Amino acid sequence: MNETNPDEAKYLLLLNQFRSCLDNLNQYGLQLIKKYTENTSIKTGDIPIYMSLRHQMEIIDAIGVLISKSLADPCLTLLRSLFESFLQVEYILENDSEQRGRSFIYFEKLKEIEWFEKLDISTHKGKDFIAKINNDKILTRDGFQKPPGSDQILSDLRAQLKTSEFLKIHTEFEKQRKSQKIKHWYSMFNGPQTLDQLAWVLKLSGTYEILYRHLSESAHSTGIIKGKIVAKDGKGFMLGTRQADNIQFVFSITISLSCFMITRIIENKFPQARNEFKDFYTREIQDLFQKISHEELIKIERPL
């Protein structure tokens, strides 16, 4: 029996309801992408939006599996990723969508270029990379070789940055980096420099402060004590890993972020799917979501 919930049967039934709801949402999102992008020419700037939606569905799928096993805390790191994805999609959709979408992809290519540059040990970046490997007590340099064909891949990637598709972004990037280091794609064209600034621009700074900073404790492994040790009969003891704490919170936030993001994408890219999603939400999600929003379905009882 779960240590925090005396009615195990009802608790397990609720977990299955949560997972079933998330499974349905996951399937809807994947079908949405397939239905409206299959056999259609997709603009470069739209790729990050559709792939972010796929990423979101992958996270929902994982959270559903973890919740069904009463593992809520590992979901907090996934929720953090979900929120980051949500902010980036919101920023792309807010204005200049094509340019912002291309900026996203441009930075993905920059990351690939940086990786392949590190693999060439004849360069400064390569020597620095090897020095870090040599100083690592887990990794070993033995057998390290530059992958065949990497020079051609690197050349192709560099050439892609200068194509007409990315010429405007490339020109702006070269201009901006003369005065400052650009860490994020959304910093291009005088955009926000950090994630909290991005949240502020999108008028989501309150959500960022309340939600994201809380979730970051899990991601950075700093929240490993709070709520994990309780007192009983004058003694402290460590709880097991499968607890009911945060299950309801995780499910609620997952649904909220996901449905908001899906709605925004539909409004901007697939307006013809508005009624379809509304019907799906009413049929598959609404009742359970409203219930958990107004009731404490999982009651935690522990001695103090």
C-alpha cells in the first residue's frame, strides 16, 4: 500500500485515469501534426513549432508513465522542459514567426558546427575538448578518433548558414556577436537575453517565478531534502520514492501547459481544427481537469 494514501484501490484507479487522459492528449497531438502537415509543403520557420509540439507529446507520454507508477518528482524536470518549450513556441508565434523560426534552426546548426569543430584535435577547440576528456575520471581518450566524413559535414553545415534561407539571420548574428556573445536564438534581432526576460516579454513572468523556479530545484538536484524527510514518534525518517505528493499538481500543470500550447498552435497554424480540439477537450479532459482543479483528490496524511 502507498504510504501516503490509505485507500490504495481508489488511488490506483485515479492514477490510471490520469495516465489515460494524458495518453489521449498525446495521441491527439500526434494526430494533429500528421493530419495538417502530411503531404504539405512546410515552411522552414514552422518546423520548430511542429517539432516542439512533437516534443511536448513525448513529454506528456513520459509523464503519464511516471504518474501511473506514482513517481511524481521525476516529472518536475520534465515539466520544466515543457515550460521552456511553451515559452519558445509562444515567442515564435507572437510576432515575426518565420524569422524567429529560422533563427531557432540557425542556432541548432551552430550547435552542430561547434560539436564537429571540437572533434578536430588540430584546432584550438579540439585541443580544449581533449584536455577536458583527459581531466575526466570517467571518460578516456583511448580510441578517440575524428569520425570519417566529419570535415565534409562541417563544410556543408557552414555553407547552409549562408544560403538565402538564413542569409538575414546570418548577417544579424555576425553583426550582434561583434558587441556581445549571443547564447540563445531568441536573443536575435534585439530579443530577450535570458529565459526570465523572455517570460517577461511574453507577459508570463509571474508563471516563471512561481512555476519555473520551483521546477528548477528538481532539475538542478537542489530540492532533494524538502518533503522527503518526515517525523514519526519523535524520530525522522526518509520516505520511499513512490509517493502521492505532487501527483495532482503534476497532472494539473501538464494539462494546463499542454492545452494552452496546443490551442495557440491551432489558432495560428490550424484554425480549421478549433472545433475539433474543443470537442476533444470537452469529451476527454474537461471533467477530470475541473475536478482536480477544485478538489483535493489525493489526501496526504502523515504524522508530524
